[in-house]
Amino acid sequence: MKLNPDLHKKEVEQEAIRVGFGRGLVTAGERNGQIVALCADLTESTKMDGFAKAFPERFVEVGVAEQNLVTVAAGMALVGKVPFVSSYAAFSPGRNWEQIRTTICLNDTNVKIAGSHAGVSVGPDGATHQMLEDIALMRALPNMMVVVPCDSLEAEKATMAIAAHTGPAYIRLAREKSPIVTTAETPFALGKAQVFREGSDVTIAACGPMVYQALEAAEMLAKKKIKAEVINVPVVKPLDTMTLLASIRKTGRVVTVEEAQINGGLGGAIAELVGENHPVPLRRIGMKDRFGESGKPDELLEHFGLTAPHIVKIVEELVK
């Protein structure tokens, strides 16, 4: 797997994952004239501004009205458009879940939902804006695909991929800059997990910015003679069960890592997979049935145990 050669250097390049979404949306718009974009008064923050400037005739500002945002998009999809909608994840899907359920998923309409500023790394905005339940909310909806890119490059590829995919899709984006893990050559395909580092003692499955933390943890574990296999899971639904089960059968243990509620999130999805197919010892790292707090992003990740040293500690306990 082709990863950033500077991944473990202190000066590793960083970029906000939402920036990759913005680039991918413009490219998708160039490829397909049916793509339209709608935003709820957060055009610049969600990085839809590039599309709005490139294709003003295909951009709609609906104002602070997230329920209308997705309902209008569903109508546009029914006449052949390919709508992308964006807002903070706390508001979409947080505020308009019922409209997403009824107008998009029930009718299987071709709407793409971008939830920006997800996770505790939103920082000082506090618990009201730190969306942690979105993966669980969207996983539960029939017909909905759930995509959680690990860096800005993967977000760019994922945005173009869901634009070409027919059906509802949700893409989860973080606000803060995070290390670029992949390269332009790193493969990406909807529904496929990727083994980013091979190992034999434990499987670490991660999504979003936590993939970097998982890779850092694997590097630390290697110095302790523990070989961790790190799997990037950019598509939480549908889950790539074949790749995950192959790894879990090989290592016999699994740790999940996410910047979201473990109940219903990636941890919940893999717990269901393991419980139904190949029960093994499992630990889930993420938000444990509680809300976030206000603070600096790095402080919050440390406070909630979402950094590489915490992953190392959990793995060491598991492999004893």
C-alpha cells in the first residue's frame, strides 16, 4: 500500500479533511453537469465555496434551514440532478435526520450529504457542535452509505467516488488539520477497506483522522515486539467484511479506533461483525457514551484517550 513516506516524521504535511472534499466536489462538478450543491449558510466553512464560484448556476444557498436543505435536494434528485448538501454534522444529519430518513432514504434518492466539523477535534465550539453520533445515526438508515475518509487526499477521492455512485451517501469530515496519510497513488474504492500495515499479533481497525493515530501506535508497538496490522476502514457501511475477517482470523484480536461514539459507530459495526462471524477479544477506542467538552483539539484527543499512546496501552493489555 502506497502511504506517505514522511508519515512518521514530525514535520509530516497536514491538511483539513474538509479541504479534500471541496477539491473533489469541484472535480466531480467538472465531470458531471448534473451535479448541484446546496448549503445551509456555511458555504466557506464546509468548503463548498470552490464549487459555488466555479458553478454559480448550480449552487443553492438555502439559509439556516437544514430540514429544507435535504428536502429540496431530494426533490432535485428525483428530476435527475445529483445533489450534494453540506452543513456542520451537528445540524446535518443532527437536526434533519427525519427528513433524511423520509425524503432521501425511504425513496432511495441520489443525494450526497457532507457532515463537516465532526468529532471532538472541533475543539472550543464545545459539546453542542462536536457531532459524535452521526455514524450511528446514518448507519441505521436503510440505503445509506457511510464514508469516513482518513485524510484530505482520501476525502477528495471519496467525494468523486460517491458522485459517481447512484444512491444516498454520507461523508464525514473533520475541521482541524490532520496528517496526510495516503498519497495520490493510494488506491480507493467504495466498500473496500485497506491494509495499511501488515501484522500478526493484533488488528487495529480505524477510520477518519484516527487512522494516523493507529499507524503511529503500530510504529510504537513494533519497538515493543508487537506486530499490529492496521486497517483503514473508509467506508463504515457497507463494511468490507472480507478484508476485516481475514485480518481478524489471522491475528485473533481486534481494536477499533474512531473519533465518534463507539455505540453504533465503527466499533459497534465491527463488534457486530465479530460477534456474528468470528468471536475474538475486542476493545473499542472512541467516545464512550458521553458528550465532549470545550478545549483545544489536541488536549481533547488526549483527554478522551484518542491518541497513539492510549492505543498502545489498550493493545498491550489485550495481547498479554
